[in-house]
Amino acid sequence: MNDAASLMQRADALEEKMSRELDYIVVKSRLYSLAEADLAPPPNAAAMMAQNPNARVLMGDDPRLPKMPEKPTLVDFFRYRFGPAAHVLQSARHAVKAGLPEKMVLACLLHDISTMGFIRGDHGYWGAQLVEPYVDPEVTWAIRAHQVLRFYPDESVGYEYPASYIKAFGADYKPDPYIEADYRRMKDHKWYMSGRMITVHDIYSFDPTVEVELEEFIDVIGRNFRQPEEGLGYDNSPVAHMWRAMIRPAKYL
Amino acid sequence: MNDAMTLSQRADALEHKMMRELDEAIIVKSRLFLLADGDMSMPNGAALQKERPGARMLMGPDPRLPRMPDKPTLVDFFKYRFGPAQHLLQSAKHALTAGLPEKMILACLLHDIGVIGFIRSDHGYWGAQMVAPYVDPEVTWAIRAHQALRFYPDEAAGYAYPANYLQYFGADYKPEPYIEAAYKRARRHKWYMSARMITVHDIYSFDPNVTVALDEFVDIIGRNFRQPKEGLGFDNSPSAHMWRTLNQPTKYL
């Protein structure tokens, strides 16, 4: 959607956004500031409001982001919050073709939701935590494990150390000790091969002529992801606030 | 530390920081952090590497942030990652003076770590999730619930609706339905009064002449916060990755 907008449309959108911004005040979360290496104390909301008496700190929908339905589903997050999903769609398609069970197709479809939609660092742990109340425990376990297993080849199933990792991290890169320790725990686990299967189908060399649509997996999601009727974020699950943070990432409190 | 820097020192530090950053590592912002800026774009790691051959995706400590010890403690996070803690320290001091039990003093000391150190949106839920493996369940519960209870007066306990909320959110602000529902559940809970006590001691009108130091609470932390010997983030607990993200917020994967 963003790509398609002409420059003119984007300029208009920017202007409109800036005028709207006068009505509300955003105070950045510490974690977001740290990621920009900004260690300064947060701005004082009261002082900002003194300068702009009509403004309020943002507590509702963020006017800069697409509005989400009141009871958002997993598919709504794909549509309105996650970045491009071609990689996980290709990965899930690859798993379908290989005849993997449905729950593992779902695992492949969701394995990188944290890089696409949330937090990159330790994306396997974050992604597993996000979906835990809604999927089979094996799916949660495999999503967590895939981040670790990616660094370790397993020739028995034809999984090699990724060429893209050599390029991204250098030939001399060694995983952190906590990754190494988790690898040792995981390789002896009864679900090891499920985590491993995600890495086997973690496909990056797409055929650029093939486009996979999310629609292809709606039934797999329906049968294997327990969508809460109140909407993701509003079901009082242990991770509901994490989905709410994606809905309203700049909410004041 | 940062407060003491002059503007010119800060400018120098920033320049130095940016040079190092250019030399060594490519930093890609997490989707959540971009969304919080109203930015729906998605950076492409491979494309960034093409522009800067030889540079690697950051997989270690962010060179722009203070280095953390290998086995960081809660106090290290106060020192090297959290923003100014005066509000929490005043709050804990207030609870101490009122004769609250030690674990509740700890709850007051930690109730806003979501705000000063992590994600503001739903800070009570985030803060509770981070400390759950290390504190009494009542402390976790109280930290989670205080966020909702702040919106609801309890005259019997001497808690009125906060004047600064009127200013920040407007006189017509109504908490969202999930907060209302959380309040109703909390109201009937056996630990209601513990969470209520956090709101009673949630002191913002400080005496500017009084500075409370974290050192005053080091013993209370020692007795009530189960510091993992491997360091926070490296103990394989359910929230370890959350502390690691705070330690290294720009890790690529």
C-alpha cells in the first residue's frame, strides 16, 4: 500500500499527519529510545502540554497508523501491523509441499512474526511468547528453538549453516553463550526435529515469479490458531498486552 | 551520568558514536520501534549491506550504549538502562515510612520499570511480566494491577483520581473496556489491597530537596528479588529474553 502511493500522495499524507500531531503528544518508550542510543531523560509531558494546551498525551488509537478492528484477528495483524510477509508465506508453502503436518505449516508461517512485526533481537523467544496461549505447545517450542537452531547445521536433514549469515555476521561469528547453551538443551529435546523443520523450510531464495497469498493459509490458521473471540489483545491472556503494544505502540501508559 | 554532560560534550559524544556506528555495524530498527514513530516502512538488511560492503549486522552489544556487566543485576539495569528513577525511589521511601512490609516496598520500587525502562503502553503488564520469575507472586500481581487501579479512586484507602491524569488525558477520559474489566477483577481479588497500596504510595509531588538513593534499597532488593546468578537475561527464565532486549535493544536477530 505504501509503495503504491505516489510521492504527491505521500507528501499530502505527511502534511495531514503533522497537522494532526498538534492534537496529541507522544512520549517515546525507553526501549525505543535506547534502540536509537538516546539515553537522555524522557521529555516532561506536563511541560510539553504547557506549550500546547490543546494537546493530550496519546492514550487512544495512533492517528499515524492504520486503524485496527475492535476485535483483531491474527490475519488483521498481518494486514495492518506486520511488514512484508513474503518470506514466511514462502516458507509455509514450502512446508506444505514437503507434506509437513498442519501445525508445522502454521509454525513455519509464524516463525518470524517478531522480526516482521515486533522485536528483532531474540525474535524466536519473542515470537514464541506472542503465540503461546493460542497454539499447540510444540509450535511454541519450535518457534523459540528455530532462532537457535539456525546457527547449527544438521547434515542428517540437509540443513547447512546459512550463507546469508556468513554475509550478515562474518565468517568468524560465534553465537552468544546463551544460544550455545539453548542449542545443547534443544538438540536433546523430544521436539528437536520440529524446531529443525522450521530451519529446513526457512527459505530465502524465493522464486521471484511466485507470489504466495495469506489466503492460502486461512484454513490452516483457523484450525490451528485459537483466535480469541474478544480479539487478540483483549482476551486477558498472559501476552494480551504484547499484542496491544503492537496495536498502540506509542500509548502513553 | 548523561545529565552532567554539557551540550558540547554531548554533541562530541554523539559524533563519535555515529562514526563508530558507521565503521562497525549496521543497525536495523525493530518493527515495533518504527511503528511507535508512525513509520510503516521496513528496512532491508541485505540492501543496507550492499550499500556498505564489509559492515556487519549488529549481533552484540550496541557500541553507542553503556556496556553492561556479563552477569547484570537488577541494580545494573537501574544504572545502565533505566531512565531517572527518582519517582520510584520516592515511592519506595514513602512506603517504607508508612511501615509497609518489605515485599511491598519492593513492589513500589519496581512498579513503574515498564515506564522508566521498557515500554510505556500497558506498563503495569510489562513490568509484572519482567519480574515474575524473581519476586513473590503477590508483588507481580500488584505491579500488574496498579496500572488499572490508578484510574479508580478508593476513598477508604485514601486514594483519589490523580490530578495529573485529568491534565494528561482530559476530564472526559474514560479508561478502555479491558482496563475496566481488569479493575473489576482486581477489586474482588485477595491481593487487591497490595496493588492499591502501590497507588497510594505512587507519589509525584516530591519534596525537591529530598533525593533518595538506590543504595537505601539494596538490602530490600537482596532479600526480596531473587537475582539469578547467571545474570538477568541469561538464566533461561520465561522473561530472560526481555531483559536481553533491554541489554541489547538493537541486536539484529
